[in-house]
Amino acid sequence: MKKVSILGTALLFLGASGLFAFDVGELAKRSDHGFKPVVVKDWQAPDEKTIPNNMFGEYVRYGKALVQETYKYIGPEVNDPKMRYAGNNLSCNNCHLDAGTKKYSAGFMGVFANFPQYRPRENTIGNIEERINGCMQRSMNGKPLPENSKEMKAMVSYMYWLGQGVPIGAKVEGVSLVKVDRKIIMSRAADPIAGEKVYKEMCASCHGDNGQGVKREGKAMGYEFPPLWGKDTYNTGAGMFRLIKSADWIVANMPLGATSDARILSDDQAYDVAAYMNNYDKERPIKANKEKDFPDAVVRAADSDIGPYNDDKNRHQHKFGPYKGIIIPAK
Ligand code: HEC
Ligand code: HEC
């Protein structure tokens, strides 16, 4: 009798938990600021020539340089060991293209106006410094910059300058990423074998046969073409390691020259090549304590490959799809 009731409870638990996959509606609710955001259309980057010649301008310029040539100031090869905050030789600019001004490449135009904000990965309200340090510890595989360091103040100053005139909380057209067709990701798993073919035809000429990229000569000079896997790139805690996020980024930005309006890859190709480059047979730095990410499974990113999940799908399916039954669309 005892056994049966335990089994019964276990089944009940399984059944109930199956109702709560990643809930887009719940995320929207938690992210709500309580006011209707203004929409900014046709955002244009401000003119560099207007950066003032004073201390503020100096920080803005240094912040831009840090974004564009991160490896030169805080990379693992800089002379001063205390300044080696980043763990790889990437630059922020390798993903946040054109110094964070390119639309749909996770640009920085709307960032300053949108923090503090709810962060599902930490399940708390985060500030802009913490968000930058999120990328420092994941995309840059490094250490957090002290919030009062010159480097942190400089990057924040640059984002402030870039976001001048954007009202607080506004949605700037072209921020974040485009979305590959959600019908595709709901209906099929990404295929790393099809992705390998895409990689060889469309990516390897720049990023190399082994995803190793092409490094510039000399110390702390970064990459001409950055590595996609291997020791010197983003770690397993990075957004780029997650399948949907990475496909969304790739489709409007790669091969180099692609934009949201002039795409080169189809959505299917972006989905598959993202699975290929982020597959488990590729070496990449491991993010420590990744199991602490997304402490609340209700808003755990659908493509996070570490559970526990609030649905009955396994880790493999969260990593590669299909995402039907994993994502509950907003009502
Ligand atoms: C390997 C790629 C990569 C690198 C390198 C990288 N990031 Fe990111 N970053 C991302 C992705 C992907 C996102 C998430 C974009 C989204 O979800 O809209 C992101 C988001 C951000 C955000 C939040 C953007 C927003 O719209 O709220 C900030 C700020 C940021 N990164 C700063 C930086 C800084 C500063 C650096 C360099 C120190 C850096 N990132 C390096 C990939 C990268
Ligand atoms: C013509 C050369 C070229 C081709 C082809 C190309 N890329 Fe890139 N890729 C670049 C460059 C250059 C950057 C860095 C951009 C910058 O810093 O301005 C980059 C950045 C990236 C990044 C972010 C940085 C990193 O190291 O993770 C990813 C991911 C990426 N490319 C994936 C791809 C994929 C997938 C393809 C094929 C569909 C592809 N690229 C094709 C040149 C290329």
C-alpha cells in the first residue's frame, strides 16, 4: 500500500511539473516595468565628433576602445597581470558589432535606458554593471571588473553616450536579436550534421576548419577572425552557447556582411550551424557553477542545457530542440 501511494504521489508530481515549461508570459510579467515603453524608430548612432574634450569624453572614448579592442586593455596577454580580466582574446565588438551600434547584433543603443531590469539567469533585478560582468565571465570567459574601476565606468559611460536621447525604458528598434522562425524550432531538432555542411561552405573560410579563427600577429592584438570553439573563446555559460540565442544572432549577422534586411543564411541553416558549433564534441572553456543559473525553472531559458526543468523533456532536447512542449508562448 505504502509503495502505491508513493508512486501515486510521484506520478502526480510529474504530471503537475509537466504543465510548467519555460513560460514566456511569466517572463514578460516579471520583466514588466509598470509603464508602456516608448518605441524609438530609426535610431542612429550619435556623431563621434560630438564627444566632448573633457573627462567625460575621455571615459566615453576609452569605453569605446575597450569594446572594440578588449584584448588590448584587459585581455589575457596584456603586460600587467592585474589587468587580465578577460580570459580570452575576443572583443565585445566580435559579437556586439560596430562597437554595439549594428542593429540586431545585441547592440548597446538601448542598454543604458533599460537597467535596472529583471534578469531570469540570476532571478533578480540586475544593474548595467552586473550585466556587463555577465558577459565578462561568460562571453569573455574572465573575471568581473570591479564596479568602481576606470574600465567599468568607461564602458558604462560609452553606453550612456550611445543611448543619449533614448527615453528611460524605451524599446529601440533594432535592439537585441531577430528571431529565427519559431515554427521551425518548435517542430524539429537542430541538426549538427546539416550544420557541418553549412559551416564548411559558409563559415570555415574565415573561422577556420577547426573553428580556431585567425589570430593577428603580436601580443594582445586579438583576432582578425575570432574563434568559435576551442580554448580561446566564449564558455559554456555564454548566451552564444545556447542554441536559440546563437541561431538568432547568426541569422542576421553571419557570414560577415549579413544584416537583418539582407540575410545570407536561411533560418534552417542558422539553426543547424548553431548546433554544429555549439555541439558537445567541440572543446570550449567550461563555466564554473553553471548549475546555479536560472534558479527559478519557470523562467529558465528553454535552451539552457542544465536542469532541473519544469517539463518532462531531457537535457538533450533542451540543448538541440525541438522546443514544442518546452516553451509556453505568451498568451
Ligand atoms: C561571444 C559573443 C559575445 C561577446 C564576446 C560579448 N557579448 Fe555581450 N552579449 C552577447 C549576447 C548573445 C547577448 C544577449 C543578447 C540578447 O539576448 O538580446 C549579450 C548581451 C549583452 C548586454 C545586454 C544587452 C541588452 O540589450 O540588454 C550587454 C550590456 C553586454 N552584452 C555587454 C558586453 C560587453 C561589455 C562585452 C565585452 C566586455 C561583451 N558583452 C562581450 C554576446 C557577447
Ligand atoms: C568573411 C569572413 C567571415 C565569414 C565567412 C563568417 N564570419 Fe563569423 N565573424 C567574422 C568576423 C570578422 C567576426 C567578428 C566581427 C567583428 O569583430 O567585427 C565574426 C564573428 C562571429 C561570431 C561571434 C564571435 C565568436 O568568436 O564567437 C560568431 C558566433 C560567428 N562569427 C559565426 C559565424 C558563422 C556560423 C558563420 C557561417 C555561417 C560565419 N561566422 C561566417 C567573419 C566571418
